[in-house]
Amino acid sequence: MLLRGNVILSTPHEGRPAAGPAGPSHTHASVRAFTTRGRGAQSVVQAVAVREHTAAYQQSGANVDNNRALSGLDWSEDRPQERQSQGHAHDGMTREALRAIDAHQARLWSDIRREAKLDAETEPLLASFLHTNVLAHQSLAKALSHLLASKMQSRTLLGTQLMRLIFDAYQEEPSILEACMADMEAAKERDPACDKYTQCILYFKGFQAIQCQRIAHWLWKKDRKMLAIALQSRVSEVLHVDIHPAAQLGSGVLIDHATGVVIGETAVVGNNVSMLHHVTLGGSGTGKGVRHPTIGDGALLGAGVSVLGPIRVGAGTKVGAGSVVVKELPDYCVAVGVPARIIKQLQIRREPSIDMDQCDDFILDYVI
């Protein structure tokens, strides 16, 4: 028992066990208030039993309800007919392009389901998780909608609403899903630690952060900016990756490890770009125009690289870990240092983002 002044409180563990993964998720208090009538006389005027639910308890309950709703959501309820390849073109795409996206999704989804089934058999503890996030869904778009919504849901952003929102984005703008599949392929091809597609979509927060930003960018273009900002804020809180909804990301982007990556509002990232943790594409100045960098196709930014201001890092350029880039870099060069300086011009035009070599080219040729 705890005595504070004239109030006696029972601890959460008295008479009721604590619940929840983070320890006590509720507070049970018995309050007795005392008043004085006359000299030295003390009497009990009321005994009130108070049960207070903490924010953690409320949030855990909300998350359970949302997860149940997400798992049992009927996609056919209150929604328009899903896009068919034979229907009208979306996002300025031809019917042939839409059919190609559908075919790619079908092939990739077949591989993902096969991996999930094998993982569920070899590791029974993950069977329920794999069923909920992969095997229970009919397509990659639906699985990703469920997965991202379940990760980003909060008391402000309800999971069921987020899931429908994400799926609507995939249906309205198929290029988002096309870029997502390219990102998945990039992780599988360039990251030696990524053995399976399931590993990428379920556990790699760099991949998940990019996909959430693509949805936020879709909202931003539709002038739903406050919702886009709310989603960005939630992604930053959950995944520790901060990419502004207005930033433009190409396809086949890999953010390895991802912790601490910051990409500003007017930044542009090209296709097949690779970057590591703690990369900053930062702005310079307080103006409303372009104030963030543009990263060319196939560039590689090592861990901790900062690129500041409205400058361009050329296509196929490699920037060494910890460098600070404040001046433009041409195509197919190697730069390192603070401030970064060019130490080599690549004779063979290759994309360093593909081989992910973080050491080669940074040591200059020498003769003993």
C-alpha cells in the first residue's frame, strides 16, 4: 500500500495481476478520503473504488480490435469493382502495361506464398504471423495493404481505414505497385542478407518506409496533404525513417538498414539508387523553391552521407561513407571526404548501386 497525504492507493499488483507486454497496463486504485469534524475527530466520508486505464492499456485494446478487423475484413464490401487488366487504362498506362504489371505481380506473389508456406512449416511459431500477413491474402497488393496498415495503425490512423486507403492507391495508380515490386527485386538482388522476398516485405524497414512514402506521395498529389503528413509522422515514429511526402522517389530504390535516413521535401531520387543508414538529403535556405538535392540513376550513397542543398549527384556516382557533399558531382565519379572531393572518374560506366561495393575505387592507384 502507498500512503500519500490523506489518500491511500493500492498498487497495480494488489488483488489483480498486471497485463500486457510492457508490464502493468492498468492501474487499480482504491481511494479513501478523510475529513476532520471537530477537534481531533476523523471520520470516513466516502470510499470510492476507481479503476484507471492507462494510455498503454487503451492503445493495446485498440490495436487488438484493429488487428481483428484487419484480419477479417471483407474486401468486397462497400468498394468498387477491382481493376481488371482488360479495363480502362489507369495512371496514363496502356492496357499492355497494366497486363505486364499484373503478370509480374502474379509471378512474384506465387514465389512469396511458396516462401511463406515453407517458413510456416519449418518455424511453427511464425505460422500464425505468416498466415495473417501473407497466406490469407489473394494478391501482393492486398497483403502489402494489410501489412503496412497493421504497422502504421494508431488511435489516429485506424488500421481498417489505412488498409483500404493503401489498396485504393494501388488500384488507382498501378505504377506505385510496379515501383514497389522493383524495390523488392532490388533488395533481393543487392542485399546479400536478403535471402527471400518474405524477408524483405515482412522485416526490412527500409522497404516498408519506401512503400509508405509512395502512398503518402500519392495523397500529397491528390492535395490530401494533412493526411500525407500524418502518415509521414507515423512512419518516422515507428520506423525511424523520415521521407517527406512531396519527395520524388524512382523505382528499384534500396535503403539498407534505413535507421536515421532523412529525405527532404524537394529531393528527387532516381531509379536503381542504393543508400545506407543515416543518409541525409537535406535542404539549404528558407525559400519555397527547390532546396534539396537530386540523386541520379544508379548512384550509391554510403552510410552517413549528407548531401546538402539544391545540387545534383550524377548518375552512377559513388559517394563514400561519412562524406558531406555540398557541390555538384558529375556522372560516374567517385567522391569521398568532408567536404567531398572527386578522387576518380570511372572509365567503365556501371551502376555502383548494383554491386554495393563500399571499398573499391576509394583507394587511389599508387606506385612503390
